[in-house]
Amino acid sequence: MVQLIVTDMDGTLLDDNKRLPLELANLLEELYHRDITFAVASGRSPIALKPLFGELADEMIFICDNGACVMYPHEAPILHNLSSDVIHHVLDLFHHDPNTVPVLCGFHHIYFPKEAGTEAFEEIKRYYLSFQSVPYQNLYAIDEPILKIALCNLMGTAKHVYPIMMQEFEKTHELSVSGKYWMDIMCKGITKGSAVAMLQERLGITAAETMSFGDYDNDISLLESAQYSYAMENAPKHVQQHAKFIAPSNNRNGVVHVICNTLGIHLENK
């Protein structure tokens, strides 16, 4: 019996126009009445995630920055910050690479270099809010705790960024390709899956009672944390191999359809 549902956002719950399902509010209300916990697990930062849900956000659980920030309703957030040495090392690696833009993700603000090109800036705006562009050298002086560094490369991070990061940080930090143009670095042991495990322990819920949805590499640990694991139809094949089931695509409202069909929920506009 499903007691916990955890879903990724981009490419999963959101359609390609970054819109939430119209039925979500009614679905969450029905899940609440059934005492089923619903949580969001995203590579997005808190300031770019919570506003999407409006008033619904006040009572929701958010796993942000791939698990580097976990937020329970009416509680202080649980944060896992990168050390300044690691931040500086990443900045050093890409200081003279015009194609790779480091995005420093704090709890309150997002920082990226003014030197970023227009196309990279437009890509950053698709996923982040409350951002500040500063001269590259000033990124070294940011004193806000940084939860994650996202690296944007419009030529493709899997080929052009991930190998460099693996060589430098494979043994000491979590590295994850989170999109065609994105990859992330977090503290060691910090993943969506580890955050879900913490949530399961807190709620007294097992993997056999958990349903999860995802579409990209940074969702693999999330999919592996649930018995009812669904990779989206639009997910790459290697991601689908880590799930037990395939859900209709994000543009076909796959998450809502699977939840409703599995739990026997009937919603208007379903």
C-alpha cells in the first residue's frame, strides 16, 4: 500500500513549458485525506521551487538541490553546505572555460558570473530565481553557505564537464548529470535517494510503501528508493532501466495519471 509519493519536477511533474498539472491541488487534497505523504525532490534550489506551488507549499515537503536542502513544513531546513575549498577548486577549474558557467546555489540566493553569455543566461533563468550576476572573481568571496554548484554547458555537460569533475571529485563528492546542459556537485552522500531514505525513516515508511517518479540521471537514486518506481516515457533508456515501471511523459500528465490509476482516485480534468 502506497504511503509516500516522491516526484522529480523538471521533465517529470512539470510539462515542457514548466507548468504544474491543473489537477495537482485537488490531488494533494485527496492524498491528504488518505494520509498519503507527497514530497517533491528536485535539483532546483528552494527559492526556485517553493514559489511554483503558491499556498500549497506551506504544507509540502521539499527535497531541494538534489538532497542538499530538505524542508519539512514549519521546521528549520536541513542543509548540507559545500566547503569553501571545494567551491574555489570548482571555480578554478572553469575560470578560463568560456563554455562552462558555474552557478552557486545558496539557500537564499543564486550566483553566477557576469561573463556568462546570453544563451547561458537564458538557460539559467529557466530553472533559477533570485539570481545575482557578479564578476567571476567575486564568486570566490560569496559568504552565503552554498548547497550545490550547478555547471551549465550548452555543448553538453556529460561530454564536456562530467569527465573533468569525475577526475577531481569522484571519491570525495556526489556528482550528477541533471540535464542535457547541466551537472551538479554536492557533499558526499547527498542525493535525492538519501533524502528519501531519511524521510522514510522519519515517517516509519518502507520502500515497499513508496512511489517515486523521475526522468534523468540525478533521479536514479530516487527511483531506487521505491518499490513503485516510475521513469517517465521521456526519460533516457539508461534511466528507465533503473525503474520498475514507465509512466506517460511529462507532457501527458504522467505523474497524475499513474497516481490516480494506481490509487483509484477520480479527479475533474484528469
